[in-house]
Amino acid sequence: MIGQAQLWVLIFCCSFLLSGCKVEQQPPRSQATAAVPAYGDTLVEGTIGEASTLLPILASDSASHGVAGQIYNGLIKYNKDLRLVGDLAEAFTVANDGLTITFRLRRNVRWHDGAPFSARDVLYTYRVIIDPKTPTAYSEDFKQVASVTAPDPFTVVVRYRAPFAPALASWGTAILPAHLLEGQEITKSPLARKPVGTGPFRFKEWVSGQKIALEANPDYFEGRPYLDRYVYRVIPDTSTMYMELKAGGVDMMGLTPVQYARQTDTDSFRSAFNKYRYPSSSYLYLGYNLRHPLFKDVRIRRAMTAAINKDELIQGVLFGMGQKAHGPIVPGRWAHHAAVRDIPHDLAYARQLLAEAGWLPGQGGILHKDGKPLQFTILTNQGNQQRLMTAQIIQQRLLQVGIDVRIRVVEWAAFLKEFIDKGNFEVVLLAWMTSQDPDMYDIWHSSKTKPGELNFIGYNNPEVDRLLEEGRSTFDLERRKRAYFRIQEILAEEQPYTFLYVPDALPVVSARIRGIEPAPAGIGHNLIKWYVPKQEQRY
């Protein structure tokens, strides 16, 4: 389940959701045995990063949204086939001109504390998101709204000033409990650590640095989950997590490519676990701090991309389980510009660009300018071996053209708070998990560069701003496609990111967990139907 449908989220690991592509499954032999669904047991998922907050509108990281997605619901959601359907709204209608959406809310929904859900909660959520005092990265979609009204407790009418293409999808945002938050400063709410939602699982406990435990919501409107508990174990190293998986301390994790290809290809592993593989909705990139004097020069950024061999990264890091990224829209989406001209791997071209920018060979082969070496640090997050290997290969390739690169690895929470939010970096190695709609306003628009917002590299291009506004302000698919194609062309030319690759998602789940249904949305869409046969339950 995804708590926010119209969302770009900063990620540090593979996502089990929203793939939009065929899922490859390697089923264990034990799955062939017929089993009867039963209530009970616990699913333990390993995660390398800890949530920062469980109030979704305040979070921009996947660890927070992964947990919050089981606790909260939006008015709508993507189903297993990636179509928008009702969630807290049992039905919705869109006016012919696209300017009005009417949501009919479910009447049998209660918050985890027993209070009834109603239109009051929707109105509060809208108001708090657009409140200038709320430090959220997601306000822009809701600033397009002219009015939100509730003719009765179970009807919400949303009117827009002008056509807004992501309008319906934006209402996948998590709805918050008005009765617990109204009149309070949301940044100081205890719900950040002890959330109360409407979702399939209720909050149980949060042991900092160790785990977040959820329990089944017996009153969930779609039916009680079969699993009694869902526990997120924080294990900030994928090798340690894999050992825990084999020892039975973890039931589900995202495998690294080497684990998927080489360490799990045995009869004993296949009998105990079920592996899946499908293209993720994320891409890895090098992001340049465009406020830094060095990276204001487009020649430096283009030289960086020319020096990096993306095919080498895909083979050496992903074992071929991924594809090259040329821009911010992943392959397979309707707005993906397959013919965009990327900068090919060419060391001679990289050296030429660096020379044109005034960087000349110096001592030890490192380029110098005005007596200073061409030197900077790539910053990435702790616990992701795949990302570290990528940085190390890039480090060696850049050394070949005279660039001295250092690598710094930082714990995830500190990475966000002390470096990303404060713009305290030169180059970052990160990934975005993309939404189904191609709207990229929050990532690339020049108005979204304040602390805590998503354009943290400081990108500013008036033509891109105009195209972003055009792409979201029309329902004409061809006009939208032209706008997003042109954006991808500009980004390929200017290289504010070096777009590296789109990895395959490689989730693995204990074979005792049944009911998993691979679909275009991946494997997590029907988690309330996952179960463990009574005779195989451990907890």
C-alpha cells in the first residue's frame, strides 16, 4: 500500500511497490502445497534506514512513508493494475471539465482510537498541508485547489481554478485525524512518534534504532489483515540483514544483486524463500549542488557524465539487473522520452570539457585551476552496499580524467537533517522513487528550493519552470507529453543530475508467508491477504 499516490520520495533501498511492469517470480517448492488462510503470526521486514517521522506530510524519505503507508489511507489509491480506485472514498466523480471532484466517503471507517472518520478529517488535512507554517514538500498540488467543501459529513467537493492533471492522484495523500491535531502545531505533535490512522495496521511501539512494530487493525474497513503484526527491523547493513534473513530473524528484505544472483541460487534457499524481480520505479543519480561554484559550470557536469560508464555500473554493481537512466522518467512510462540524447561514455570528451573550463594537469595527474586541485566529496547514505560500490567505481573513472573524488557515507537520519535539508554537500548519490504521474514540479521547479523541499540541488531554469507548469495544467495527453519530452531534453543537455540507472527491485519473502499476488503494482498491494498457515506460524 502507498500512503501518498502523487509523490516523489527520497529512497535508500529497493521498493516493493509501484513497478508498472511484469514481475518475475521464482517460487519455492513449498508454495505448491495447498494451505488454508489463518490469522496470526508476524511479518518482520528488514530496513536499512529508520523512519524520521510517522506524520507523512512532514516526511520525504521512503523509510517513513513505508511505515506510514500501513497506518494511514488516502481518499484514493492505485490498485494492483495501477489504476486509481477509491480508498477512504467509496466512490468519486470527476466533472466533464475536470475542475470538480466529488468524493463519497466510506461510512464504516474509524480511526485507530475508535473515533469516526468523516469529511472533517479531509478538510483538516487540506488546510494543514497548504498552511505556510507546515514544513511540507507536498503543498504545491493542493495550492491548485480553489475550494474544498463538505456538504455533509460523508461528501467532499474539491474545485480547481484551472485544469490540473495530477488532481485526482494527489488525493492519495494520507488523511490525518482532525480530532487529534486541530488547534495544535503539527511539528510538535506526539503523532510523529505514536501515529493514529485508519489503515490496516495500528501503531504498537517504536524502539529507536531497532524497530517499529505495528499490529493488525481488527476494525479495518477492508477486513482485518491475516497477519497479527508487522515489524520493521532497522539493520543498517545489507550483509547483516541477509544473515538475519537466513537465520529467521527477518522474513522480508530487498536483496542486493549479488545476493539475488549468487548467494540465493541453492535448493535450500529456494525451499525456504520466495524471490521476485521486476523493474523498480526508482532511479539512482549523482546530484550536483548548483550553488557550489564548481558545479555552476555546465561543462563540469557534462564532463562528469561523459567520464562515467553506465553500462559498467549496471554489469558490475547490478549484475545486469537494471537499465540505464537518461532522465527523471523511468522506462515504460508514457512520458518517457526513449530518444533523448544522453551524453555517452567518452573519456576524451570529458578531458576536453574540463580543459575548456580551465582545468589543467597538475601534480599526480590531478587537474588544477588557480592553484587548487579539482577535488570534491560524493556524499551517500550508510548501509547500501550497492550505492557504495557505485560511488567507488565512479571514483576510479573520474580519477582517469584527473578528478580527485572522496566518498563520505553518513547515517540516514543525519544525512537528511544535517546535509540534504541544509544544502551542506557538493555531490550526492541518491535515488528517487517516482510517482505514476510524470509531474515533476516538486523536484525541478525553481520555487521548491527552500530547506526541506525536494529541489535541494538548487536547479533553476525558466523554460523548465514554464514546461512544468504547462504539463500539469492540461488534460491533453499529447501536450503533456511534449512538455515532458522537452524537459528531459533540457536536463540531458544541462546535466544537473548525472542519471545513472534504474535498478530492478529484488524482494525476497519467507516461504511460510502465503497469499502474495505478483501484479503490475509489484507484490505489496494485497498485504492484508498475506497469511501464514497455522502449522507454520512462528510467533
